[in-house]
Amino acid sequence: CTRMTMILHLLMALQCFTTIASPFDPQPHPPLLFQPFIDGWFVRVVDHAQNLSFATIFASHQAPRHAHYNDSFSTLLLSLPATPMRIEQRRFPQSHVSIISRSSSHAGTPSSFRIETDGLGYFDVNDSVATMSYEYPSSLGVRVQVNLSHRVPWNRRKPNSDGPMGPIISRFPLPTKYYIHSFASRAEYVVLDIKTGEIIRKGSGVAHMEKNWGNVFPIAWTWAQAIGFINGSKVELVATSCLVSHLAPKVSVVALRAPNIHWDFRLLDNRSFKYNRFILAQDIGIWEFAIESKEDGRFLALNFTAPSSSFSERLLTPTHAGFSNNTGIGGVFAARYIIMYLKRFCYQSSCSSCSKQG
């Protein structure tokens, strides 16, 4: 009986990682005997013209032996000009939340789904187009409305399948998956005062969209994302390093998108990069996240710094028992970053004639 139970549990665990259409869609979640299941979405909007940024998080948690989600929350992180970051986190009775997938069951088809919370709002995705409208009435007293379009996928040749994990997924069955739906969609947004209906901020910018799903959330990780302009050209980057569990390897991913640049660096237990360096340090009230990656004639150096005082209060994150803000996790939108990238082009097989670009 015990052996049969273990086999059934393994089959269900494998089934839960079967992708429905795009990885950005809600994933299958059959009841698991001993493990929970989580689904979470993150959308960040940046308006450089108004020096404004905000992000929304929506996540659902399914406890072991439960056939459906039993806990959901939404968070808004709001950073207005010349003001500290403010957040509001709302947990919902699961009976008030609906998550509906409208896409085909064939892997690689465009994403199409809707998350709706009674009386508070919705997040609706249809391939490259997405709309969001959510209220955060308690501490912030605002409603955010966002229209997204012109998605920039991880890989334009495989827009609904390829993502940050790349070949790592086939090499090791990690219990947590990570996917970037768009590096920099076009965004039109409005932030409204709920009581007065007054427009607090209205504008346009770019939006980053990603998600996580699986049985566990990483027990330790550092994540950084930035969209900016260098000499008038848009530059997008993501860097993350995480330990999913004590039984899984450490995974690190760095991605850079710039004119004529499409670079991905992946690290699985120090076996992918020919050279790499990830440093996270705190010194005199400043957090620093430094990365150096070198592979196949490409060199990328990133340095993020932010005052400790600029981080938000602790965010809700998934645990085995549900969502908790006891993990010490915070976010910041006020970090400064320095980026240097260099590529060596060899025009002769002997490499006697080379030039550098960076």
C-alpha cells in the first residue's frame, strides 16, 4: 500500500508539471498527497518620463490533498516620484477568486486566461494583449488600470515555450519553474484614488511580465530586473540566482536584450558558465548585487546597489502551509545599476583579426 501511494504521488507530481499551452497560463494542479502547489504572476510597469514604477503580484496556493486552490493573495508595490515605496497586500477567500484558462491544451499555443476577484478586479491575458484593473482600498486606497500590448517574448522564434530555464528543465526536474512572458510590453496605465475618483497618475511606459509555479518556492534567492536606455536604445535585463531546495541544484540565469544583442547565461550548480561570479553583500546600509558572466567570447558585468532603507516591508510568499510574510523578503524599485557588455568578433578562423563591441 505504501509503495502504491508513493507511485501515485510521483505520477501526480509529474503530471502537475505538464504545461497547458503557454507556460504563462495557469498550470494543471491535480491533488498532491504530500506537497502543495503554487501558481504566481508578477507584472511590473515602469514610466521613465514620470519616474514612476509599480508592480502587482497575484498568487494562489493549493494545500496537500486538496483538489483546488485554497488561498490567494494580491500585492501592489507602488513607487511614486519623491516618495518611499508603499505596498498593500490582500488575501482573499478562495470562493471569491476564479482562475479560468481559455487556451488550447497543446503546448506552445498562445496564452489566454483570466483571473478575477469578486468586487476587486481582474487580470486578463490574451497572447500579446493584457488588461488589468485591481483595487487596493486599505492602506493605499487606489485602483490601478493597465493595458498591455506588443509583447517582447524571451525568444521570438519560440514565443510561447522558450524561457529562462531553457535546457535546465530537461537536465534536472526542478520543483519550481520560472517563465518570462514579456521583457518590455507597451503599457498604458492609470492610478486612481478610490474615494474621489481623482487621477493620481496617468501615463505610458513598459511592462515586464513573468510567473512561477510548482511545488515549492525557492528557499533562498536574489532577483533583479531593469529596463532602461543607453544612448537612446532600449536595454532590458533580468538576473536571478536561487536555491529551490536543499535537494535541488542552485540555478542562476542572466539575460540581456539590447540592439543586436540577445544573450542568455545559465548556471546549474556551477557547471554552465565558463566563468561566473554572483555576489550579494550588505555594507553600511547598502545592498549590492554584482554579477560577472563570461562564455563563448561574451562578457557581461552587472552591478546593482540600493539603500537598505529603500526596500519595502516583507512580502507574502508561498510556504508549505500557505502564504507568509515571515521570510524577510522585500522589494525595491530605487536601485541603481551599471552594465558593461563586451563581445569579441573573430573574422578569421585563426582569430588573428578581432574587434570588440561593448
